[in-house]
Amino acid sequence: MSTSSSTPLVAMENVTVRFRGAQTVHAVNGVSLTLEPGKVLGILGESGSGKSVTLKTLLRLLPESRTDIGGKVMVDGRDVLAMNAAELSAYRGAVTSMIFQDPALALDPVYTVGQQIAESITRHEKISAKAAMARALELLELVRIPSPERRLKAYPHEMSGGMRQRAMIALALAARPKLLLADEPTTALDATVQIQILLLLRQLQRDLGMGVIFVTHDIGVAVEVSDRLAVMYAGQIVETGTVRELLRNPQHPYTKGLLAANLHGAKKGERLEAIPGAPPALNEPPSSCSFAPRCRYAEPACGTALPPALSLGDARTVRCIRAEAGLQPA
Amino acid sequence: MTAVTGLDVPKTAVAVPPLLKSPGYWSGVWRRFKRDKVAVAAGIVVLLIVLMAIFADYLAPADPTRSSMLRRLRPIGTPGYPLGADELGRDMLSRLIYGARLSLFMGVAPVFIAFVFGSVIGIAAGFFGGRFNTVVMRTVDVFYAFPSVLLAIALSGALGAGIFNSILSLTIVFIPQIARIAESVTTQVRSADYVEAARASGAGSGTIIKVHVLGNVLGPIFVYATSLISVSMILASGLSFLGLGTKPPTPEWGLMLNTLRTAIYVQPWVAALPGVAIFITSISFNLLSDGLRSAMDVKG
Amino acid sequence: MTLTLYVEDAQDRGGAGTPLLQAKALTKHFPLGGGAVVRAVDGVDFSVLKGETLGVVGESGCGKSTTARVVMQLIPQDKGELLFDGEAVGTRALSLKDYRRQAQMVFQDSYASLNPRLTIEDSVAFGPTVHGVPKAAAIERARELLAKVGLDPARFAARYPHELSGGQRQRVNIARALALGPRLVILDEAVSALDKSVEAQVLNLLADLREEFGLTYVFISHDLNVVRFISDRVMVMYLGEVVEIGPVEDLYDDPRHPYTRALLSAMPSMDPDNRTMEAPLAGDPPNPINPPEGCRFHPRCPHAQTVCAKVKPALVATSDAEGARRVACHMEIAGSGHSRAPALESAA
């Protein structure tokens, strides 16, 4: 849906992800998105929406043996799904990197932080161990860790939650990736630490010119870091647009419900406009609007076919047949 | 004690109609277990061995203690001796079939008794904690520090040979192991939120143990205990091998291994047979115990 | 059958003026090996009025969960007094068992709060059976409560916890807390682990139940938006102490304690044209082993002066709010020695 003439950094076309196993789970059902270089896309959704799976597809982090991925995933002009092991190894870290909700997932407890960052650098560049360690120190300074020289020699368990998160960010940036994927990196942090990390990410993104895809369930967090937003539900993107557009004029009923649930404009003492029911089990690929059973505006037509992604303007899409008439008043 | 007010419920017994019944925990366990082909196969093997032991009288072709000096150490397939004859000319097949009785008994009995005593000790220590836990568990640790084989041998040596003494010494070996698991699991359960919630409802220790702790603790302890059955069998066989357990001419696999020791150069296949029996039985118990553990592991 | 859950007037022994819960100088320390002590809760004073919802906010290490457990007497306090409707808890006036019928708690982890081996209805019915209600009657009551919290008993009563979703389990936990007919319900991050849409449903449910049964809530959360929405008054905790307490709208509009200000401005902005430009506080929340002398916040406070490192500020009422707002900050205490403190009223 990009109107810019430059090649997008990320282009996902009709990506589907299906997990086989005791039960089949259709985690992602036709996701198409683009990201321009140097921009931040926020993906907003709840658990089971497929947002983390979408992110992991960009790094091929899903278990190969029981995952079927369809569609096209292009990052920096490379076909991610067609890469072999060697290409994938070169791609991960140097082109695309990821930070997680739990730093323990990324930081090895038996190595110091400095060793881990240096290792990531030397895996992608041919420089000496000493030079790599010096670069690691620079990275720790970049992420504003207090006393960076000491932290180089520290083990992850010796650091507080906020510092571990910064160390993980430094590790992710070690090989100068063009695309940074963030999977709910601040969800487990205290409020005062969360805002520090969000500001840091914003600044790093600006200074290093990275593209960022930021997954979260918290609208406030998405607003702070994103240029554009994509709202996901049941493995599909139901609405995209700039942050302003989505906040001021949400079109999809689910987006409206999410905003209400985040107490956006909630009046104290009144009932919240809660979305009733629960997300669908994803055992079958959707054949009609997945949100219709919970939607207060549902019509009979919603149950007959998949609503197409309607374009409402420049990079503004909605998957809802009611939006056909053009932008509806909020 | 003030009357319970605010809990306005009818005092007459109300027949509670059954509602939509959830399959229940145990049928869920059974369902998961059935899907695990390896565990089911192991279970069938164990069942067959147990049946073999029970119906030994009908299954064994010959008297296991009838010796024949003429037909010593015959190979497998000798007419009349399908699995060969041992060093005293006795039919191996019959001895193996009857041997299953004692070997299984020596495997299960000590573990079962240790399960009862070890659970009581461990659950009590785990639930009450504090000094009581320290005293009990450090005592248990003293016994746990001895390697099981050495401890079994030492105890058997002190008590004397014989089946009863072997069972006693093996039980003493296993009680500390089960007590440790019991204490560990109970400590975890005790700090769970639902136990705190039960305390917050005003329940006393007895009620909490009965309703909340036992149901969640006995399962894992039981599974651990079943994994000890194979160890017990092997230890019992070892004791018999060393002359500390069963006395000849009673057929018991460990004892058979001992007496056939010297025949290993003459009839290696026959001499190995009791070992094969021990191996198959203990592996089956192990796999069964593993399958049980996986089946009982409810993923939320 | 009508479900009489809430307090008959006869139970309201203290009258309208007495707070339902009063905590006085509650202190709880946990010894670590080697002489170090975790001063988790240190001299906490607060009260909860009948029918109100007190929100409790603070970051890791502030002691809000420990306070909740002390209030529930799941951990006994080292020092300090706990009064429920004017009577001291754990004394002859109010035995622990009687208190536990009147004060209940809902925990954060909906799965760990339920015995995985009991059916839903058995879990909910457990509390009443402990207090002498016959099993069949307790089950009946459990089913009615399940219906009240939005779970159809015909479909859910005989299920096991692992068959339910997080939101459904939390509803069960709420039903379980209500089974004894309590007057006070402590919600310790009860909605934090739920998806936003489910959280909204549960918040609506909590509001309905409060209305119907005349409940008093203590709502502990790290989510300042939710606390603002559901609370009447808010208490802010830092490193085991109360730093500010007052009516919610006043506190959110005009926070007086520097930590409260930092906490409120750390909330992500919902306006894309007006994003947060600067983090209000640097560093992580400290842990309560060996907290700083004097005011515990002074090492991170932009307004700290010498007096702040030496003297611990008491929680005093601010001059303008008629005692409704209390702050523990030298800048609010007249004559404290802080350059910004108001002048002492000199006697005529």
C-alpha cells in the first residue's frame, strides 16, 4: 500500500503462517504490510492476534518442522523465505535484529554482557577481539547504560531489569541492522523505566536511521514510538494508517473497541465499552470477518465473505465492508 | 464465635443435579497416555510380565527346581528346553517365568512401602517448614548421602540374607529419596496462590492439606516412585547376585545371573537370559513411568 | 432463590463514620542472610472508608503486594495495628477466622490461584464449607455466584481451571472471593495479566458487583489509567512507605509529591503531536534492602536538599485540602527546613 517510489525496507505480501501439530493453528492469515526505511511501524493487537508470529517470520524464528509459511517476505530486497542457512545467518543481526519482552531470552547467563556483544560483532565483521570489545563499549554508551565500562564485565543477573533491557538493545544493534524488530520490549517494565526505554528507542531509531517494527498491546506505547500503526486481529491486519488517523478517526470496530478498552476518553463512573466475547480459536482459516461475532455493527453480509482491505487514502486501509462508503465520521 | 451471618443459604439438603460434566482429570490423563505409543507399549509389556508371573503355574512347561545333571548348560532350542538349561540342568524358560514373581515383588514391594513412609515424612516436612523441616530433611540427607548400592549392601549385610531383609534394606534406601521429592513438591504447592487463597478463606492446616495439598502432591510423588521400581529390581538382583538376597534354589533373576556367571564362556546366550529379562522389565517400568508423568502434566 | 451476599445492617458495627479498614504504622521486614533486611513495608498508615475504592500504585519494590498480604494477614506484621470496622484484627473482638470471612483477596495470576485438581464450583464452594456451610448448599451458592460473574454454571461449573481462558479464570477468582460474603475485597493486580478487551469486561463486572453488594475495594495496580478510572482515592507507595494519598482526581491533576509527579508523567502520551520528550526519572526503582536515610526518594529527587537526607518527612495533610490529601514531602511541611516549604504560621 506504499505510495513512495523508493523500495520499501520491508514488504510482506499475503503472508500466511500455519502451525501443524496436535491442533492446527492458523496464526497469520494473509498479512500484507510495508515499511519504509527509517520509519517506525507499530503493530497493535492482543494475545492470539498473530503479531508476534508476524515478527518472527521476518527473522525465520519459527520452528521449521511444524510451520507452513506462505506468501512473500522481502526485507531490504532479499527474499527471507528463500534463504538457506548460511544466508540466514548472515542476515540475522546484520540486516534485521530483534529485542524481546524478556531480556533473559536474549542474554546468555554464563557470559558477560561485553563478551556477548563482541561475539555478535565478530560474527558479522572481521575485526579483532579488542576492537570488538571497544565497539561493545561504544554500544553500551549509546544505550545510555550507567558506568558502561563496568557493565562490559558484568553478567546479566548482576543488572537490574532496565539495565538488562538496555544491554539487550545494545546486543541487537551490535551488527548495525537496518531493521529492528521489537516484541513488546517494555511490557514487563515499571512505568518510569518503560518511558526511558521508549525514549531511548525513539532516539536510537532517529540517529541510526533504522526501520523499526514495534509490537505492543498498549496504545499509549504505540503512540509514543510509531509513525504508523497496523491493528491486528485473528491473524489479519484490520486497519492501518498514521497514528493520528487511527486515534482521531478509527474506522474498524475492533480499533474503536481497543481504544475504549485502553480507557481512551473513558468517563469515570460510566460503564466501559467493552468488547464482548473472546477472540476466535484459529483452527480454521477465516472465511468471513473474524470480528463479526463480537461486533456491534455486524450485518448479515459480514458472515458471507472475507472483508477485503479497502483503501481509504494514502496508506490507510480498513478491512470492514462498512467502510466502503468512504471515511465514516468517528 | 458469632453465628455465620451474611451467608444466607437454605439449611435443607438440596439435591444438586449434575451439570455438564467435564471429562475430569483422570480421564484426561488416560486420554493423553493412550496417545503416547511408547508408553502404551511399555505398559503392555509390564502387564504381560505381571500376568506371566501370576499364571506361572500354567505357563511354565517344567518344574523350575527340577535339576538334571545330565542336561546341564544346554543351548537355546534344545528339545524340551526351549530356552536352554542352566548349570544344574533346570529349564531356563520355567525358571525365568517363575523368577518373574520374586523379581517383580522385590521391585514393587520396597518402593510401595517407601512411598507410604517417605510421603508422610516429606509432605509433613514440606508443609510445616521451619525448624521441623530442617531437622527432618537433614536427617533424611544423611541417608541420602550414601550411594544406594552401598547402602543396600551394608544394610543387607547387617541384617542378614533373605527376601524379607532385602526388602527391608531396599525400603530404607528408598525412603529418603521419596521423602526429598515429597518435600520439594509440597513446598512448591504450599507457596502457590491457591493455598494462600485457601488460608485467606480461613481454612486450617488439616483442611488445606486434605483438599489442596494431597491431590496435587501425591501424583508427582507416585510417578517418581514408579521410576524407582526398575532401580529396586536391579538392586534386588544385585543383592541376590552377591548372595545377600534370595537363596537358591528359588528362581530369581538376579540370583540366576550369579549362578550362571561361570557359564558365560560355555553358553553365553543362556547365561545372559536373566539379564535380558531384568533389562526388558526395568526399561518397561521406566518408560511407563515417563509416560505417566507426561500424561499427568496438564498444560494450562 | 435470592442470594443474600452483602452485609446486613447488623454487621455494620462501627457506623458510617468508622473506616472499614485502618492500618496504623504497619511494618514488615524480611531478614536475609548476613544481617541484611528487606524493609518491605515500613510504617504504613492508611484507611479505607466504607463503600469506597482505594487505588494503590507504585513500582517494583514499593511494598504494595506485601501490604496487601499483611492486610489479609497472610503474613503477620512485625509492628503496627490493623483495625477492621473499628475492631483490632486477631484479638478477641475480632478473631482471625471471622475477619477472613469479611476480607477477601483476588490475586494476579488467575491460573495459580485455582487448585488445578478441583472443579470450578468446588473451588468457589470451598470457602463456605470451611465456615460450616453444608456442601450441597455451598455448591448451590457457588453456581449462583458463577452466574453473577457471567459464567453460565451449566457450562462452567464442572470444568477445570486449565480449560478456561485467563479472563474466565479471573471471574472464577472473583466469584470465589465473594463466596463468603465479604465487605472488603483486595484486588492485587487482578486485571493486569489480562488482555485489554477482557480487562474492560472484568472492570465493568467489578463495578457492577461493588454496586450490588456494597463492597469496598482496595485496587492495587501499576496501570495508572485503570486506577484513575476505578478509584475514589489513591495511595502512592515508594520503597515501603506511603508518599501521597488523596482523592483521585485531585491527585492526578495536581500531584504534590515529586515521585507522584514523575510516575504520572511517565505514563505514555496518547497524543501523537505531544509526545513525551524527557523521561521524568533516571534509573530503576531501587530495592528495599538498605533504603536511603531520611526521605527515601531523595537520591532521585530533583528538589532534594540537606534536610531531605537527614529527616524523614511525615505523611501530613496539605494545608488546602482539609486533610483529604496527605503528602510525605518536606516541601509541603511548614517549617521543615526545605527552601520551598511553606512558612510556619506564627502565633499572633
